[in-house]
Amino acid sequence: MAFALNNNDDGFDVADDFKYSTKIMVFGVGGAGGNAVSHMVGAGVLDVDYVVANTDVAALRNKDGSKMHRIQIGRKTTRGQGAGNDPMRGQQSAEENREDIAKELDGVSMLFIAAGMGGGTGTGAAPVVSAIAKEKNILTVGVVTKPFDWEGAQKMQQAIKGISEMKKNVDALIIIPNDRVRQLKGSNITIKNAFEKVDEILCKAVTGIITLLHGNGYINVDFADICMALKDSGIAHMAIGTGKGDNKVDDALDEILNSPLLETSISGAKRGLLNISVPAADSMSLEEFDSLTKKIAEKFNPNARYKCGVEFDENLADDEISIIAVATDFEEEPVKQPAPQAKKAAPAQAQTAAPAQTQAAAPDAPAAEAAPAPSGTAASANLGYTESQDIELLLRKFQNKEN
């Protein structure tokens, strides 16, 4: 008996429609959030809806209305001005336009809220956006920044309060400390370049997760896997590692395990996602794949559930590899990494790259019951490698390629 797939008007199989029914939105709140959205638009991230909300009309006018929706919040509260570094005014402004925000979120499957914590609009309004998203049962990831030390203790205190409010409503929260950029780059970096670097990091944190949904390889990460890792997971750690040449796997792993621009690490995570991108099916050996997955597995909680995807990226060089790791659901606050030391001037013949920070070995944790998978998500395996059937299939395919 022959079976046929029903085709839609565009000629795609009905199964293909799921990708397009998963609506992803990036919602930038305040000045920092708006700048992050502009950075993502400039990077050409596709299949995403963009929205920016601000009390400052002048800032909104500088955004490209053809590529993002712009919402002025708090017309009565701020009269088109900023929130004056007052989070309460930012909150009131968002509440004033609560219906407009809710309308933008209609039909959204996954929401990223980008904001800078410490000021007025982002700190006060972003938690309101997250609360509306929670009411609509949208999978929501907050990606926020903490201010530089030189911005003052008051701003840092406001940032901490804003982060606390965000944690109440988002499923996962990625926190990027601005000061890490200064310490990593050294004292010669300009203020303009520092903020641009922060925008770049925030952009990568969002696009790194979005990229997981657009994989094309042996094992793909789908929306159910994203939900498994992020739903009600608390503080999250996201890292991107790349490597090239003979040591590509070790170099990529070093960036994943010792992310210098984040305070957190993957140690102790009970849920996560891992995506390995290679240029072709035969560009990674079984030994390299085995070594990579085992080293990452050692850092997770012994009973962790995670999904590993393997995709092909034609933009990578023949001897290159890229890894995206998302770690969530920590029993306590994720392990904080020491801040990298600022670079110092070195002789011309000396190596200028800062040495990688050594990750302290976590003490052995007692085995714990794995949390039940959220309803509607794909089943995941206890951590050894990844889902057992998938990994066995992948290894056989790699072996066939080598033979």
C-alpha cells in the first residue's frame, strides 16, 4: 500500500509547517534592549519577529521601523522622555501600555526579553513584559546585563532588584555582567567599544539558542527539546565555543567550559542542550566526538537530562567546529567563575592572549532524582552522551563514513 503526504499551498509537506508555526520573538526593552535588537537585525538573524519598547521617543525614532515593531510606553507617565533612572517610572510606563504589549505577544511560542538592568525603563518595564508573557504561557528567556562597576552602587542595587523581579516570571534567565568586558579586554578599550561588545554578547546569547532550532544534520534539536531544557529552569548558562585545526575540539571545549564573559558555568546543571556544528559528515572522528561529549557530561549533574544535536554548517571551514551549550536547572545558584584578569602590556615576542581560566573541579554530588520532564516535551536520556538510540545511530553513520 502506498502512502502520500498531504501538501499545502506552498508545496511543502505538512510536517514542514511546524517550523513556521513556532513563532519566535525578541523583545528589547529600554535603551540597552533596543540596541541589542538593532545588533541582531544587523546580524541578519532570520525567522524572528523583533519588537522594541521604550519611554524615550528619540531612541525609538532611531530604530528601523521597517524591521521591528516600535512601542512607545508611558506617554502619560514620562511624556516621551526617559524614565530618569527610576525603575518605578519604567514599571508604571509598561503598565500604562499593558494592552499594547499583550497584543504584540499574541501567537508567540518563544520569547526572548533583552534589557539592561540598573536604569529606569529596562529595569522597571522588562519584568512587566515577562509577567504578561507568563500569563500567556509563552516559553520566555530573559537575557539581561548588569552595569559596570563605575556606574555606581545605586545602579547595581537597582539591577539586582530588577533581576530578582525578572526571575519570578521568566522560564530561564541569562545574566551578562558588563564589567567582564572591561576585565577581559584590558584598560585600553573605549566606552563605545565596551558597550558594542556587550551588545554582541547579548546577541550571541539569543541567537545561539535560536540557531538550535534551525539545525540540519544527523540529530536535530526541536522546540520540544528547547522546552525540556528551559521551561521553569531558573538561572541559565549559555556558551559558544569554536575551534580550528588539529586542536579544534579542545579549543572549542575550553571556550565552553571556561566562558570568560559570564559569571556562571555548566557545572551541576540538571538540564541542558548541546549542539555540535561541523562542515561535513566526515569532518569529525568518532574519537573526537566521544571525547567531546564525555568531557561535557562530566560537568553536568550525574542525573542530568539533555539533548545533543549534530548539524552540518557549510559556513564552517573544513577543519573547524562550533559548539553551543545551554545549561539550566541548577540545585543552587550556578557556580561563579573568577573574573578574568585584565591584559597587561607584553613584549612583542610574547603571547598576547590571556590564559584560559581553570575551572575548579566541583565536589562529587550525591545522586538525585531527575526532575520529571515538563508536559509536552520530548523524552530525554540520563546523561552519558545523549538519547541512546540517536547516539548509536550517529556513531554507526560516522563509522560507515570512515570506512
